[in-house]
Amino acid sequence: MKIFTTAQMQALDKETVSNQYISSFKLMERATTKVFERLQTRHKLYQTSFVIFCGIGNNGGDGLTLARLLKEGGAMVKVFLVQTKKYSPDNAQNQDLLEDRDINVEKFTTKSKLKVKKDDVIVDALFGIGLHDPLEEEWRPIFDFLNETPCLERISIDIPSGLLADVSTPKDAIVFKADIVYTFQLPKTALLLSDAKEYVRELEILDIGSDSECIENTKSDSYYVEQEKVKGLVKSGTKFSSKDDFGRVLLIGGSKGMIGAMTLAAKSAMYTGSGVVTAYVPNCGYTIMQTVVPEVMCATCDNENHITTYPSLEHYNAVGIGCGIGLHKETATALITFLKENKDKKLVIDADALNIISEHKCLDKVPAESILTPHEKELKRLIGEWDNDFDKISKVKALAKKHNIVFVLKGAHTITIAPDETVYFNSSGNWGMATAGAGDTLTGMITSLVGQGYMSKEAAIIGVYLHGLAGDCAIEKIHPHSLVASDISKHISTAYNRLAD
């Protein structure tokens, strides 16, 4: 699914109106009906009171339309409408339709005193995606009230008011804090970034039937990865397949006290479909690996507690390095030599292997087409500080292009950034996956996919989505608080089955 800018979304609306021979008012009705349908499943309407805050433009028109639909559906509805002398045509038309619906409409200004009950649902339809600058300070008391007053739930239509869709929103900006955002047709970049986590607790993308040809023909370098995309990439074997057809994978890592990271990576590589997995660990890890993961072959470094030498890569289709490897000086020295000697073997690099590369400033030694999987702190060590998430993505895109490597930026919507500067936001996963070892599991999965013959970008996209989907399958049986990394591996098979549905 493509991600569009505000200008592209506005152009899409115009094309939809033109090509489908409908009015903008009818398109608004269609879009808002989708929100109404979601609210029908989320709340018992006849028992619920909605307080809808509407602006002067078409986002406000969405709110007015929703007020009418909710009233007809049996809900209690009150509308607060921003007072002005001029409303958008669709907004004004919807106001006329409310006149005989017995809906209380109260006009307000930034100086008004508002009232909301603790069992009300607050709906934000004030500004929408058309906002290009932060809200003026006069709005702060209104938004402080909306964000802080006790209520049943807070909902935003399309985007939380005050949040800028295409550029960074200042940290002290005035923004509505939504429990759930119902956005139309395609996601907006700001909704997927960690900078917006305070304003977007949950996101749903509603298909409103926008013009498919326009979507297809509009260029975008940003995508939201959903099941259909991944389903189209995944390959399957045949009855005559052998283990060599699914790749021989080498995982290098582990140190005293951190061998568990290697068991997690090795398990996930096996469950993702590797034909043969070999773990290369220090001597202290041999018995652990052979006991915990008997399906995995084990080779050892001569050192007892940490890695000081690296094996030949001659017989392996893919290599993952870094899980639990530690930061010992000898390990770092050997890793730098290893990178210099294996310039033609793309790697999957994680954890302390990334930190060693950062400390020794040798990103330029990483082989082309390698995949780097940093979490936020590891990324900061690699590239330095950034001003905001948009700046972060811009810096990583430049590095990916310069070094011909793929970055996987782990987070709520894990971001894959390819050398061609395309950006992929992941849609699967849940908060229970914020647990130790989940990253090691992801490393094993991506390495397995590289070994199975996928190109680096594809392996990253599939691995990230499958990892999140396995976590989603896990919490169908396990509460997110109780989810551990090994649960993710155990549900990779279920995730594959879900992809095949």
C-alpha cells in the first residue's frame, strides 16, 4: 500500500470525484460511513454519547456527517462547531442536514468553556490533513481540555488535529491525543512514526473506494507493508526440494552469559525454513546450543568466553552476525578483520556487531547488500543524533544509498530502507513484542530468508512482517504482557499458514 503526501491525497480525492461521477459531498458521506461502521462494532450506539468537535473545513464536514449517522443509529450526539463566517461548501451543506435531526449544535471559539462528561466519546474533526503549520497558541486551552478531561475514549478522523502529515510536528505543538485514528484510504507518514506515539495509540486505515487507477499511477517512495504484499513475495518448495534448496545459514555470536541470544536466532532461522543452520559460538556455548537446539549444527571458537576468530564462509548461503556477541576487545578486532576479508559476502548484522562497527567507524567496510537491523540506540551510535523522525529517515536513506545496504529500523512500525531510497513501514506486530530477544529472533528470520535466495530488500520486508505476524498469532493465546521471544519463533508456522489463507 502506497503512502501519499497531503497534496497527493487531495489530488486523489479530486480524481475520485471526477472519475466516479460523484460529488465531493457524496465522497465525504462514503468516507464517514466507514467510520460510522467501525464505531458500530466498537460501541453499543444506543448506550453511548458522542461529543464531536468540528472545524470549518471538510474535516469538520466529516464530523458533521458522522453526527447525523450516529444519531440515526441510535446514539446520543452533541456537536461543538468552530464559529466563523465562512465554512467549506460541504461543511455548510452538512450543517443544513442537521437542522431537523434534533442534534444539539453549539458554536464555540478558542475562548469558550466546553463541557464533556466522563462517559462521553470525544471525536476530533477539527483540522484534518490540510494543516501546514502548527496550531496557534490560542488553541492550547481547548486542546488541553480535550486531552485532559476524563472521557470514555478519544477518536480522530483522518489525523489527530494539530499533527502535520508530511513534515515534523514541533515537540511543543498543540495536538489532539487520540486513542484511535480512523484514516482514509492510505496511511499518512506522520501516523507511523514514533514521534507521534503520544497522539496515535491505535490506527485503522479505512478503504473508502478511492480511484484505484489514480493510486496506481501516482508515484511514491514510501509504502505500508500489509499481508497481500508479503503473500506475493513468499516462495514455497516442491515435493522434490532438498535441504540445500532452502539454504545453509551460519549464525555467529554469543559470549558468556549471552548464549541465549544465539539459541533464539538459531530457532527462528530453523522455523523460518532454512535447510541447515550452523551456530558459531565460543566454547562456553557448545553444550547449550547442542542441548537447546538439537536441530542446529554447532561450531566453536577456541576461546572459552567470547569470539576471537571467525570461520570460513565458503559453504554458507547467508551469514548473520552479532547476537549476544559482546564488546570484548578481541572480538571487535577480529570482527573488523572479518569484514575486510569478506567484502563479497552480504551479511545480516545486529546487536553488538553494530556497536563495534559504530565504535570503530567502519561502516564503509560492511559488504554491499548487507542488512543492518539496529534499534534506536544502536542507530544513534551508527549515524549520530537526529532532529526528528523525518530527519532520521532522510539520513538513513542517504547512508543506504551510499553504501548499498539495507537498514531495518526496529520499532512499532519497523522501517525497512533500501539502497534505492524506498521506505517500507511494517503493519504487523504488537506491544507485547517489546521484549528481550525479539531482535535476535528477527535476525535469525531475516538471515534464513537471505539463505533461501531472497534479495536483501525482499528478505528484510518479509522477515519483518512475518516476525510481527508471528507475534500477533502468539497473543491470540498469550497475553502481550506474558509474550517472550521464544513465543514468536513458536508461532512462525502459524504466521506462514495465515499468509497462505
